[in-house]
Amino acid sequence: MKIKAIQVLISALFCASTAASTSCTTTPPDAVSGSTAAIYDQVESSKAADQRVLIITATSRTGGTAKLAQAMAEVFGARLASPRQVNAEELLDYSLVGFGSGIFDQMHHASILEFIESLPELPGRKVFIFSTSGVSRQFAIDHEIDDPHTTLRESLLVKGFELVGEYNCAGFNDNSFLKLFGGMNKGKPDAQDIAQAKVFAGELKRHYLHPEDWH
């Protein structure tokens, strides 16, 4: 599997360097494959009395996932926090909770997964997940690489959460040998990715929040 993953990354890197090739086009809401950038989960936490959406994210030094989280928070009027800034009891205060990070070894960051593991069962609590990383999720799946959302998705379902949406887009990746090529996906997430993240959030807001929850 590791050999296959390396082959996929090399192929994706080639695609990134040959943007004129339509066969290398990826679909923006899909993402992933790993980066091992250090995590700085000191997300500035904010909370207002009327907020009904919480977005929990572990952000990397490249800041790609933070851009998505902030864009979606604007749509929802949501509170942003890192896993260290939230406890299980607080989740009961929110109608919708999002979980996101970059993808590391084909899964979300350990701090997100460990936080989920620490939670009690919360049947029916609505959640969504999001991520950024090196190659498109669809590209990985098409090349028989594991779906990078599987671990987080299954962890949430075991706890009884109701998963209502998933969003991914490519992010800048200069992990390992990619540094030799200056990294891949420079400038990602870009304006289009951010706009699509806002559309995604808007759809969740419209379908899963009651009007009295809106700002």
C-alpha cells in the first residue's frame, strides 16, 4: 500500500506540473493524501451566546485547513476551536458540529481522532467533516488508495453521530521528497475552493439548521 501511495503521489505531482493536461484535472470538493506538517492547534476560540454551530479543527503550518474552517464559520456564524479548547459537554450546546484537519497517512490528524475517541455516545447529533491535502480524494480512490475520510467517519458513526456532509479540497503539500520539487498544489486552497466551501456550508445551514438557529 505504501508503494502504491508513493506511485499515486508521483503521478499527482506530474499532473500538478502539467496543468495543461486535462487528464490531470481534479474535482475541487474532493481531496486528500498525506502531509506530515507539524500541527499548531492554537485556533483562536470564539463563542457568542447565540451560536449554534461549532467547528473543531487542527490546523497545519501551511494554513490550508484553517482557510476552509474560517470560510465556513463566516457562513454559519460558527465558533472555531481546536480539540484542546472543547470538552464533551459543550457539544450538547450546538445543533451542528464540524471536524476538520489536513490528511496524515490517509486519515485526519491524531488530535481530532483522539478527541472523538474521548467522547461519550451522542446519538443523532449532527456533524460534518472536511479536510485538505495533497491529491484529490477521487484520484486516490480511483487508484485504490483508501478513502482518507474513512477513519474519522467510522469513529463518528460508532459514537452515534449523524453525518450530514463531507468536504475536501487539495492543499499545498511539501512533505518529504515533494520538497525537492517545490511542493505541489501551490496556492491551494484557492479562491474557488474557498467559494465552494462556503456553498457547502450554506447547503448544510439551509437543510440542517432551523431558521431560529441562523444569524
